[in-house]
Amino acid sequence: MKHISILVPDGENNLSSIVGAYKILTRANAYFMENGGRDLYKIQLVGVREEVAFHGGLFTVKPQVLLSSVLRTDLIIIPSLNHNYQQTIEKNAALIRWIDEQYKNGAEVASICTGAFLLAASGLLTNRTCSTHWAFANTFRTMFPEIDLQEDKIITDQNGIYTNGGAYSFLNLIIYLVEKYFDRKTAVFCSKVFQIEIDRHSQSSFIIFKGQKEHDDEVIRQAQEYIEKNVQERISMESLSSKFSVGRRNFDRRFIKATGNTPVEYAQRVKVEAAKKAFETNRKTISEVMFEVGYTDVKAFREVFRRVTGMSPMQYRNRYSKEALSPAV
């Protein structure tokens, strides 16, 4: 029988990602066996201590087995962490070493939401892609610049390492793993029983863009603020760089280094965020919103909006507005 380890790191973690992973995987195991298969996996909560408290002691988890007793496992699931990542990493040095050793011995590893910080600390994500919750993307990039963070992805899958976006999107990752480790039929069954949308791979529509200002380039920060305050304008990046007395090439280079986006990409994300808020809160048509955020070309607006959010303006409005109107363009 193969083994799945759902980790319970030392420190405050996200209880729902531990319980949810355990619940779905054990149900998948039972369903697979009920339908002519065999009891494929021994699924256990694996911890570094006999009891770990959550939410100020309101809940506690008692791992079924301690880390030292698990000599070999086939799949490791790292839950979402609290927000004190550095402290959590320091408290779980032994756990991080164990993850690295198990991966080198053939285990696969999946991190949920901010569990990517713990996985990244093992070195296994170096020069690889991963995802985490969009709200902590800037912090992650600062701590681990050598990792290719793809914050728009719900799931990444590379060389036996899986990561996922954030919050309750971990349910999509678990369904994805059910299909990988059992079969499509079992994954569809679990998606129906737990009412989880299957085959969802993007968190783009959920991202709230707040701008990347965790850097020390004051000129670029001022340029960002100018873009954000003039969302209705079609800003020329040539004139913007001149406004701050920086050559265009150097301006682009500094902007990318500071924010991870080109100036044009940044302006597009600011405009799309303003459009999203308009669709969510008022009854304006798509054309009216488009003009308000500085676009005059319907096709260009649709293409940029879809690239940033993963859906068309009409789809976004129909999903998130209480006052959805018929399409105007």
C-alpha cells in the first residue's frame, strides 16, 4: 500500500486545508475501492509534535504519526501556513529537510496556498515555476527571487511538484491530485460530492491588483502613483519617462526590476482593476466603463481584460455584478 502524508507543521497553520485534503482523499480512496479497485493509499496526518494548536487554541490537531516514524512516503501535502512565514520556516527546519529527502527518494510534493513558502525554503522550487495566493505574491518574490512565481495559476505541475493559488482553491488542487493518483472517474465523483468545480486552472479573475510597491526605487513609485491617479488617460510611456527625467530604455528596465511588469503592463493592470470595480458596483455598460478607463477600441479592451482576468468583460460583469445588464458591445 502506498502512503500519502498530509503535513501538520509546527505553528499556526490553515486548518481547513488539512481537514479538506484529508476528507477528499479518504473519500476518493473509499470510492475507488467500492468500484472494483483496491485500497490504494494509507492517508495520514504527519506532524512534528503530538498536538498542534490552531486559532489561538480554539482547535487542536493530533497527527496520526510523527515525522520520525515515516521513513518513506509517496505524496506529501503541505498545508497553507499562517502569515509569519519566516518564523514558520525557522520552526520547521527538520520538516523542511525531510521534505527534501523524501522528494529525492521518489516522493511527489504538493503545496497549498502559502505552503509554497515552506516548500520554497527546501530549495526544491529553485529555478522552477510555482503558484501561491495572489495577495502574497510580492512577499514571495522578495524572499525567493530565484523562483518563477506564476500568481495567475490555480495549479502548477512540474517534475512531481505541485503548487496551488490560494484560500479554498486548494480544493481544485486536491481534485487534480485525485485524478492523477486514482482516475478521472473518481475525480468527477469527488467534484460532484464536494461540489468543487473540476478543471479550473486560473485564479486571475480573483486577483485584486494593488500595485507592486515593495521596492526602493522612488522614481518608479512616483510613476506608479501617476498611472494610478490618471487611470482615465491614455498615457504615453515616452512622456511618462520624460516626466521623471529618465531615458525610456532605462525607465523600462527600472520599472521591470521594481515591479515585475513593464510600464505598459502595469498601466493595463491598473485600468483593468478599475474596470473590474466598476462592473462590480454600478450599472454602467461595458462601453461606458471602457471609456472611463482610457480605452476607445473595443477589441483592444476585450483582449487586455481577458488576458489579465481570464474572462471577457461581459463574463466578468455577469458573474460579479448584482445588476448584470445585457451586453452593450
